[in-house]
Amino acid sequence: MSQHIEPDAVCGASGPCALHGRSQGAIAVLCPSDLKPTGSKKDDLSGVPVVGMPSPSANSVRPGVSYFHKTHIIGDKFSGDPVAENLFAGHSRMNLSGMKRCERKMIKQLEAGNSVLYSGQLSYADPSDQRPDAIQMKAFTKAGPLFNARVQNNDQWQQTC
């Protein structure tokens, strides 16, 4: 099935969704104006409940370093909403390696003035799991597919995208 961005697509249009309290995924048309400037303040997620997040004491590797992040499906750097439907308990290495590599590709497109159609869909190995086992990240520009990558939610550094 071919994916493309319609010329009249609405920038920033997104739809994070949840089922039984767990995030499921989101889709957005990202426009250059959605990209936060480098050095912008990150979202304050301290008051946002995220299913599957361990307690602060159980989540600490050492002061300032945690095993799990409140991970955005539509990233903070793309003005993704800091709401429970757009967040999941993602292993820090998933967030800082596999997802980050894909996000860098979208950043380059947005900095070049191109819009990006992005989809992030979470998968759960078991219906009762509180943490997803992976996220399927897909992105398209007017020129065609940018990436289609499955990023595992584990403690391994990942090379994706």
C-alpha cells in the first residue's frame, strides 16, 4: 500500500490513543514548524501517570539515570503532547538508541522544510503486559518512505533506521 502526504494535510494533526489505560500508538503529520528549537525545555512529565512505570526507587540505576523513561510515541522534540495516551514505559536504551536514530531522520527532513507523515504503533507480547515489547515506527515524506523500523523495548543498544 502506497503512503503519501496530501498537499492539504493539517500540520500537527495527531491521534494518540489508549485501550484499557495502555498507550497503543499515534499518527501525526509533522511540519517544520512542529520541530522545537535545539535547547528547548523538555516536557515536565512528573505528574503524568504512565502504565508500567516502576517506582522511582526501583527505576534508579544511579542518581539522574533511570532504567525506564516516560517515552513519547510522538516525540517531545516534535511537539508531541505530554499526555498518558502519547507516553509509554520505554527502556532508556530503546529511547536513546533505536528510537533516537529514527527521530534524527525526521529532524533532518523537517529542518530541510519537508513535512513528515509519522506513525508509531506499540505492540504487546501478551494482552496483560503493562509495557510494550516494541514500537513499530514508520515515516513518509512526499518523496516516499523514510523508514519502517521495529524498535525493541529492551536493555540493548539498537541500530535501527
